[in-house]
Amino acid sequence: MHGQERSDERAAAQGRGLERIAPSPGLAPDLGSGTWALANRHNAAMRVERTRENVFTVTATSQELSALVAGARMALEAMRAAPEPPPGEALEVLERVLGDFDRARERLREDPAPGG
């Protein structure tokens, strides 16, 4: 993609408020659908869609989701062990998000998947 086309694409995405959910150069906007997708070598794609203001829907494989959660858990432990602790609010938010995830995962275990 040429520089001007990429710039135009970014401007269009920023106009829709998507710039905050695509910090990685590996993410590319699908401007037709209003989503960001990360294609991987297995022809699947992680998708992030804005459902409403400050609410996103993420479609990911179990491997992708596991990697994200593992990274969050590693970050939490690193923050706890840091010589200079981060702001308390940062720890609280990450602890809450991981706790919410763990409770949601437990609910999935209690309710079997449809057709399974």
C-alpha cells in the first residue's frame, strides 16, 4: 500500500474512533465493516468491533484468547513485583478484569455449549 492510501485509510478509521483499538501495526482496518482484524497464518482472523461507546465485541480463537489473558496475568504479576509499584487503580482494574474473566469462564463450564 502506498503512503497516501495508508494515510487516507488511517484518517477514515480515526474518524470512526477506531484508532484506540489498533495499536499494533499488524492490525488492519476493514473499513467496510467498521472492524479491525488481525489475520494469522491459519486464515482465521481476530476481530474487534465497537458495539457502542466504550464497549467492544472480540471474536478470537481459544488460542488467541488464552494468549491475551496469559499476557494480562503476566503483566499483573510484573506490576505487583515492580520495585516501584504502579498506581493502585491500575492494579485494581487489571485484577477486576481478570476476576470478571475467570467468573465468565466458570459460567461457560457450567453451561455446556449448544449442540455439545
